[in-house]
Amino acid sequence: MAEAFARMHGEGILEPQSAGSHPSRIINPGAISIMEEVGYDLSKHRSKSIEEISHNPYDVVVTMGCGDDCGFLPATRKENWDLPDPSNMQPDEFRKIRDRIENLIKRLVDQVGP
């Protein structure tokens, strides 16, 4: 969801790459459904491992509560948003996490934008 919002709100500002320390290899159907509500087709994304993305230095790396399981990605700035995993939440709770992620992405765009 964060990569999707970064693409939606950060076009020309952010170059998002999303990956996990223990990816499931599938996009959660609940996430696909919840993102459809805001007009984004998340089904075109795929679940990736940190090893599958570039390890060139990043301006910003955001983690979402992975703790010690996060792989190392070099970055000028790192943030941890410490979000709960919404995968087993009811739709209303899932929406709250989605909306929180969107607000955090908008804040990030404002911080790093031109």
C-alpha cells in the first residue's frame, strides 16, 4: 500500500521500491480490495524480498515495524513507521491502516518534495 500511495502522491518526487524481510510472495487480497476503494489496482504489484531490490544508497528508507528482521539498506535517512500488520484485520481496521499509510506518504512527499 505504501508503494502504491508513493506512486499516487509522489510522482516525479519519489521512486518507491517496496520489499519485505519475509515476503509472502502474494499480494494480500484484502489489500487489493481496500486499495480498489481509492482507485488503485494493487493486483499489478508483487511481493518482493529486500534481496530483490537495489542496494544503492537511498535518500530515505522507511520500515514499518519489522524490528530486528529488517535487512540493511543504505540510506541518508531512515524512518520506522511501526504499523501493525493489517492482513488479518476486519475491513474497517484495515482501512484505518491504509489511511494512516496514505497520510504518512503525503507527509514524506511534503518533506522531500521540490
